[in-house]
Amino acid sequence: MKRLELIPDVVRHSIGGELVRSQNGETFDNVNPATGEVICKVSKGSDEEINSAVESATQAWKVGPWSQYNQSQRSSLLRRVGDLILQRKEELAELESLDTGKPISETLNGDIPRAAFNFHFYSELCAHQVSPSFRSDDGSIHTTLREPLGVVGLITPWNLPLYLATWKLAPALAQGNAIVLKPAELTPLTAFAMHHIFQEAGLPPGVVNIVQGFGGASAGEALVKHPGVKAISFTGETVTGSSIMAAGAPTLKKMSFELGGKGASVIFADADLQLAAKTATRAAFRNAGQVCLAGSRLLVEESVFEQVISIVKSEMAQIKMGDPLDPSVTLGSLVNLEHRNKVASYVEYARKTKGHEVIVGGRIPDRFPESSAYFEPTLIKVDSQASRLIQEEVFGPVLTVQTFNSLDQAIELVNGTKYGLSASVWTKDINKAQFVSGKLRMGLVWINSWFIRNLHTAFGGMKHSGVGREGGQYSLDFFSEMKTISQANPMFDAPTKTWI
């Protein structure tokens, strides 16, 4: 598979195993955010494409070859898909960088290998699923089975396009579902590339359908509202998640949401300050802060504030901003101009509002084309917990710093937003670390680390950061329906009893 094959003049939908244009012929531009240049056109999906995709998926699930695949066959197919992703790692990494503006060092060494691992992981998990059985005192046998839901809808974000698409595709396929995937309109290329990979892997037509396009009042909304879709798994912004929940409610779909975050790195005075500050900087600026798990808030015990900030500033000075396809670059552009301008507006708010001090950065660099979406890595000291920079998800290369003087104050500051996705706790006192971790209203807490994951464990957020959990058996459970089959023992001669 060559890169030129993966960037056609018009990116089309994948429906029923075929590449098709929108019935109304509408397209939109796919723009490289690092240059402002148009990469290609993209077919704009609508109700018609969603209806066709759901019909194709329904047929594939009910009567196609996929309906006859057993657990072992599904496991083997997932393994082949993961292998093919690795074989095309370089091409996929370049496509991802072109679409997102993120450094190729991140896509090549992180995003794409992790996408392949998602398929390999669920291949193994799929192969080893068991159906538990229980024998009652009366001799009856009760077996619990997991069955596919049918047609499921996946709506994925632009910040980690292939990584998070495969995070949903793999477990949904492992459970035998058919799929309609609606990738983010800003990042269509690697989703389009998966059409070729699925075909080469031998996935039956119609099992995975990919409809490009927009969300509200477009393809995304049509997918959510479609009565033939039994579940929606969505990763994205909190307000959008709320809208999806409302739109899908009349059809009683299963819903799984991984939403916004306002991650905090909490550094106590007894921490390894060098390691804590270096990691906190990486947590804030990886993918230009466009990560739901980003440590966008830095909380430092006041007695070591100057030491920590000195290290952070030194680390920020080593960040190399530039062409995302340059392997030495560590900070690319933001995903588009609109988002760059939103991030810039938060910094402008900080400059104009009492209680904020822009310590480093905060500017749109003038050495890149005006049509590009770059923004300097920025460090801002904030005095008030009520600041918009603390309470709202900036989702850019902006790190705020606050100070605290007690354990209780640190916990209160971390918990003092509507979000509850992740936090890092830095201290050499393991008892303190465990105590603080237990008090934080976060779905994921790291101790003296950041961004380490085990795919068997639950992933998701509290409060406005999500509904449900993903990962390991949790994803397999979401993408399946539970059925219990009970069989009486005719040889049992005790008095008949009816259990309710």
C-alpha cells in the first residue's frame, strides 16, 4: 500500500466493502494544519450514507459470512489487522501527521504501534473468552453467554485518530458486531486507509463501514438517531457527548462516553522534583496539549515552587516547534486555525484578567505561514480557582500553575472542576500518595508517573469526563449483550420449586 494510493483526490466512504462518493456529490477540504494547504477533498456524508452503511452492516451481521465466524476466526482476523497496521507503520504515521499537525516522532513511535497493539490485545482477549456456568443445588445448570449487539456506531476524535478508532473497532469486532465508524471530519486519512487494511485482512464486506463527514445535523447525528444502531461509543468533547446522549435517548441505545479532561500534576515538596517537573512538562505539551489525559494543570507545594518552575522553564526551552514531518521536531501545529484561535483567546483572557501571569510563551509564532495553526508552548501562573483557564478545557499547549500549602488544599484544588478524568501525584511518601489518590475524584490516578496504561484495566472518567468504562473486559462487555440459559436436571427428584 503506497501513500499515494491512500491520498486520492477525493476521500470516499467505505460502505459494503466498496468506496463510494456521497449521493449528493458534496465534499469538503481536508487541510494540513501545519501549512494551511489542502491535502485532498473528502466526501461529506449525510443521512443517505448513514442509512446505506447501517443497512450494509445489518446484512453483514445477520446473514453474511461474518455471522458464522466463531471466536477463533474473529481472533485470527484481529491479529491479521494488527499485523498489517505494523507493516504500514511509516505510511500511516505520515498520514496521521499530515492530518493532525502532530510530530511524526509521536505518530511513528506512539500512535500507530499502539493502534496495532489494540488489535493484537483484543485478538488474545477474544481467543480466551469463556462462558461461566453454575450448577444449583437442584442440579440445574445456568450458563451466561455474551452475544453481539448487532450494528454499533463509533464516533472518534481528531486528536488520536487511528489510535482511538482501533480502541473501539477491535473490541467491537471481537464480540462479533458490525460497525459504522464516523471519524472526525478533520482527520479522515487513516480511517480511509483502514478500508484497504480491512480488505487485505479478509474482513467480509459490510462488517466495517466508514462514513466521512460532520457531526451535528449531519452524518454523526444521523448515526446516533438511527433505530438500527444498538450502541454508540463516543470519544470527544463533553458538550457533544451531552448532545449525543439526548439524541440517542428515544431509541434506548447503549452509550459509552470518554469526554473532556482537566488533568492535574500534583507535586509535593518531598517528590523527586527533577523527574516530577520534567514529566509534568511532557504531560502538558505532548501533542500540543491536545490529549484528554494531558496534565494541563500543575499544582506545586509553595515551598518548592521556584525550583519546580525553573525546571519546567528549562524543559520548555528544549521543545522544538516546527515541521511535523521533521523527526527532530517535538511540537507541531494545532489541529486547525479555528482551534488555534480558541487557544489564543484563553491566553488573551489571562493577559487581561487580574490574578494571571504569563510566564513563558503565549504567542502565535511569526516564523510559520499565516495559514498554519502553530501556537507557542505557554506557562501561566493562576491565583484563582475560578479562572476560566482552570475550569474550562483549553486543549492546547497551555500549562497553568497553582500553589498549595497543605494536603487538603491540594486535594480540593484537584477536585475543584467539573472534570474527573486523570491526575498525577508526585511524592516519595507512598502512604501520602495512596491517601491522596483515594481522595481524588478521578477515573485514573498515576503515582510518580504519567501516561502508563495496562489495557486490561478500566479507562474512563468521573463527573463530566465520561459515562462508562473502556478497556479489557469492560469494552467487551459494552459491545455485547448478556444472556443466561438455564437447564433443569430431569433426574432431580426433590419437590418442584419455582424460583423468581
